[in-house]
Amino acid sequence: MKVKQLVIAAALSVGLLAPVLSQAAEQFWAIPSYRVGPYGANGQSFYGGFIDYLTYVNMKGGIDGVQSAWEECETEYNNAKGVECYERMKSKAKAFPGPIHTMSTGISYALVDKTAADHLPLAMMGYGLTSAVDGSVFPWAFPLVTTYQMQASAIVKFLKDKNAGSLAGKKIVFLYHDSAYGKEPIVALEAESRLGKFDLIEIPVAHPGNEQGAQWQRIRQEKPDYVIMWGWGVMNMTALKTAQKMGFPRDHMIGSWWAGSEEDVIPAGDAAKGYMSATWNVSGTGVPLIADIQKTVYGAGKGNLSDTSKIGTILYNRGVSAAVASVEAIRTAQAKYGNGKAMDPDQVRWGLEHLNITDARLKQLGATGLLPEVKTSCDNHEGSGKVKIQQWDGAKWVVLTDWIEGNKALIHPLFKAEAAKYAKEKGITPRDCSKEK
Amino acid sequence: MFYRETGQFKTSYAADQQIFPIRQDRIGMVLLLVAAFVVVPLIAGSYWFNAILIPFLIFALAALGLNILTGYAGQLSLGSAAFMAVGAYAAYNFQVRIEGIPVLVSFFLAGLTAAGVGIIFGLPSLRIKGFYLAVATLAAQFFIVWCLTKFPYLSNDSSSGVISVPDIAMFGYKFDTPQSRYLFVLTLVSLLALAAKNMVRSTTGRAWMAVRDMDVAAEVIGIRLMQTKLLAFAVSSFYCGVAGALYAFCYLGSVEPDGFSLDMSFKILFMIIVGGVGSILGSFLGAAFILLLPIFLDIALPWLAELVHLPFDSATVSHIQLMVFGALIMFFLIVEPHGLARLWQIGKEKLRLWPFPH
């Protein structure tokens, strides 16, 4: 019976395949997402939020009248699959693209050159190739909002403020996932430790990090004042549990923003209480925009997530923030190149480079405090460099601080140097940013 | 009827010993090469080059490398991805550190470096066999990845440990379009495949096969085990090393040590198991099967789902894709345990008798 129905349905649909309707120009978002695989849970929340916001904007009349269309392709957080997805979708995105978000450092590394060659904007919000902050070498790549190095510097600043302005003589352990992601902030922390005269001990954890006995044994011997942790996935909860077992106080541990979501602390249970982490977006459905998405999009049954309990989690809100910044970039471009029109790659790129999301604008969007103010330019593709510190109270993340900015004067020259090295290896002649309008 | 060698007489040893003794095979091969070198570059788009053809050729080369070691010399290895990593990082270092070195030279040196590393990790094969050797080569997998992460010198002090490769240029010509890269990869892979085919038909290849079939007997008839096994490791690692360099330079453009994981080694091993252990053609068929089938399913499933109005989201498609893929691997291994290459061979034998089978 079932088979018969299927056959009939198939036959009908072949007959009814309507000719493609000619439509007004749409902004096309190629979304290389991941919802299965080891990090699938994280991807579900992030891309759920991202797509929900696009749906929300569409329902509210589009980006100044321009509707968004999108296509997802499953990458499983795998670089080769990510490249395949990008190649598959790029021809559709050629005309009027939305910035591409991979939420994977590895995939974005692989796409930096390809997107530059194809002239498509690549956004890396809170991950990816951090030297792309220098827009003169990387015109098409945007590590928006903030980077690992600035985050590390902001965490150090937070600790400094906690210790009456000086960390001299203190001992800080940097416990990191031994991969590109975990190693990026080391240069920044080393620079900070020379400046602030504190001891820095670097302890790597091999992927995936579900066994950290040796590392925490060492931490116990060293008796550090703080542990800064750059973990991802299963490594985070293992670290919290092992710290509890070894008797290290969790309120002296600070994680990066990829080590500070509900997915990291809830599995650790009791051991996570008091643990702090950095974040560039707040959690909760208290933000008016998130509440409105829940009401409008989910109320109409158009929500992307089947598990609605994820709405308002850190990663969901991060997905929304990423979409907010991307949509704002298109609006910025529209203000220059023509309201009510779909934007082509060069115009979107211009929008990303001249982004100016002020608190007033965030308030209009109902996103006050969701993400920091962002103002980009040709030499600063980061645009903010600010994070908040939050603490897990056993049931939810409590924000402890206002936006903290890292030491830009110390960190940004590091990006410049790294970008210059990249330009030399690749034979790229940097643009002259003073000539960019 | 069409595929029959009636009337093709061989009048010299050379004619009898050529790679394709049957005329139809020669014509077929020439047509295939013409298609690959001329027709494909004219009609394929950049998606085909960047996402399908280039990775297919690169993985076919790596599978070929592993097939030499496992299929011909009988030494089971789980370190293919690690040898690819050695090739990729070595080629990168030669390119970055030696000013103006032609890219082919650095690829060749990268292959040699991988061969050297392969010999070192092949040493245990003199004492241990089978599954135990697989475990020993597993050590290569972990050690090499660890080593590349541990020493920043190897990634030119990149703060993240990720290398981003320079342009591929030779004699002032830049391989920067997908077509030119495809042709570059295709040329290298064709030459290396030809070399491999000839190698396995030569004394060396026969010595490998003798060792594979029974090493004591091989030793008794005068084959030196140490040289033979280590040579197999060296040649195999050379192929994997070149494949790794191509993987970094022509495919991804930027690689990190973690990318060359055990998963990738398994993938290459599955390629030769599905394609055919001990067959050059099998390496290509296996690579095509393992690499292209998931992509095909990925594209076809949502389309099929839409056709019958089933509400599939991309996560469901991925799950179904995995299940179908697994089921197909099992199906092929049950139908033909000797791999796709053997299926092809049976097909050829049947064709020779067609339409009058006895």
C-alpha cells in the first residue's frame, strides 16, 4: 500500500513539475552547514539560529524588499566536504551572494584563497584565519566581530582587573586543543605575558581530548592562579570533570567562546558550576529579537529547529548574531548602491568592509547587547574585538561584565606581521587602504 | 562480437608482452586518454574540476601507492594519510625555503622525503606481518601527525600550524585556473600510473608478489626480503607523498596536520578493498566509488525526496546517504569480494565470448 502511494506520488509529481517561475532577484546564501558528525549538535544550534533570522527577515519584508534564498550543504565539519559544498553552491551565489559562513576554522582556511579567486565574500565570525583582519591582504575574508588573539587579550585584561590591575608574578596555565584553533592565541598570550610579567605555561591536549589525566596532574603540580582553556567539543566537559576530580577551583578557569556554550557545561553537571567563559554574544530569550523570532517564525511554523529548547542557547544566539551582521552588511551596501536592489559580490564585499553597527542600530533591531558594536574598515576587518565574560551558575550563563576590549595596540601588529608573511608566500600585492573609499 | 582478438597475431615478444595485448584495449585506452586530456577540459565546469576530478585523481594516486604496498607486496599499512602529510609538508617547505624551485622538483623531493620516512616505518615489516604490521604502521600515523604539530619549523612558524601553499608555477607559467590544475594533476597521475603498471610487471613487481604469496618460499628462490619489502615501502610512500603534495597544492590549498587523520588512511584502504587489491585499475575504480558515490547520493537524494514529496532536511539526507553508502559497500563486497576491478575483468571475459558463450 505504502509503496503504491509512493509510486502514485512520484508519478503525479513528475507530471506536475511546474516550470521554474521567473522571480525577482534574490540574495542567495550558500550555507555549508553541519548537523551530523562529531560537532553536529553545535552546528544545529548555530545554523538553526542563522536560518531562523533569514526567515524572520524574509517574513518582515526582506532586506529592504529583497528576499533571501538559501541552500544548505552538509560538511560534517570535514575540510574536503566543505570545499566540495562550496564548489557546488558557488555558481548559484555568483550573482547576488550573502556572506558565506562555514563555522569551521579548517574549512574557512581552505576557502580563503578560493573565495578570493572567485570574488565571493567569506565571513569567519569568531574563528578562521585571524590574520585576515588585515583587509589589505585579504579583501574577501572577514573575521568579523572578534578574533582568538583579541579574545585572549581581553581575558587577560579581565583577570588583570580582578587582581587590582596587575598580574605580575602570577601563574597562568593555557590549556589548549592541539590544533590550529588552539594554537592561534599563543602568540597573543606570550606577548601579554611579557608585557604583564606573568608566567605562562602552555599545555596541549591532543584531539579529541577525552582523556586529560596527565595534563591536570601537571596543573596540580604547577599550582597556577588561573587556567585559560581553549577547548572544543568533548574536551571541555572532560576538562571540567577532571578539574573537579583534581580539586582545581572551576571559578579560576576561563574558557574561550567555543568552550562556553550549554553543550559544554550541561554534560559536566555539577563540575561546571562557577566556570567562566568569554563570549561575543549573550544567551537567553530575554533579548527582544530572539523572543520575536520565536514568536514570529516558530509561531508560523517556519522554524528551522525541530528541538525548540535550543532557542536562546549561546550557539543559537551566535547564529542569529552572525546573520544579523551579514544582513546589516547587505543593508550597508544597499544604502550606497541602491535601495531595494539585490547586491552583487563586489557590493556585498564593500558593505562588509564599511559595516557600522551601532548600539542605536542594535536597539532598532531589538538586539541590544546581543553582540557588540561593529565598525569595519579596509585595515580592520575585525571591527570590534570585544567580549563579555559569563559564568555558569549551574542552570544558565550569567553575564559578569560589560564588553571588554583586548589590547589592540599589542595584538593588531601581530596580525599585520602574519598577513605580510602570507602576502609574501603567496605573492599578493597588498591594496593601499588609504585609497579605499 | 566486437571484443574479440581473433586475427590479432603476435609476431614478436615485445608485441606479446605489451601492457594491452588486445587491440580493442589499446584503442579504448587511447580514447580514454583523449577524453581525459582533451574532451574533459573543454566541457567540464569548475565544480567538476575542483570538487570531483582533481580529488578523484589525487586519491586514486594515493590508493595506487597503498595498492603497491598492500596489494602487490602484501604488507598491510594504515599509515597512508601520514605519508601524504609528509609529502604535503615537505613540498611546502621546499617551495617556501628554496627560492625559485620549480614545483615539479619540489614534488619529486617531497616524494623522496616521504619514501625515506616510509622506509623507516617499514623496518618493522622485516619482523612482523599481517595485522601486527598494520598496528606498527598505525604508529606512523600518530607519530607523523604529532611531529608536524609539535615542531613549528615544519609549518614555517605559522602560528596556527596550518600551512597555506604558494602558487603552483613552473617556468613562469602559473597553474591558477581549474583546467590547468586538472591537466597538471592528470599528467602526473597518468605518468605515475604508467610507471606503476610497468613496475609491477617487472622483476621488482614479481618479487613483491612472491613475497606477498609466501615470503619463506620467496626467500628460498633467492629474493632478498629486506630489500624487497623496504623497496615496496619506499615506492608506496613516494606515491602517497606525491599525492599528499597534490592534495595540498592543487586541491585544498591549505592543510593542517589533523586533516591527515586515521579516517583518511582508512578511506584509502577502503578504496583498494572495494576497487581491487593488487590491481592498478582497481585503485582508480575504488577511488571513484568511495569518493564520488557519496557526492552523487548527496545530490540525488534531495532531488528524489522532492520528487516523492518527502520532507527531507539536509541532516536526514546525510544519514540516509551514510546508510546507502554502507549498504552498497557490503553489496559489492558480497557480490565480488575481489573488488570492482575483478568485476570488470569478468565482464571482459564474458564479452570475449559474446554472443556465443559455450
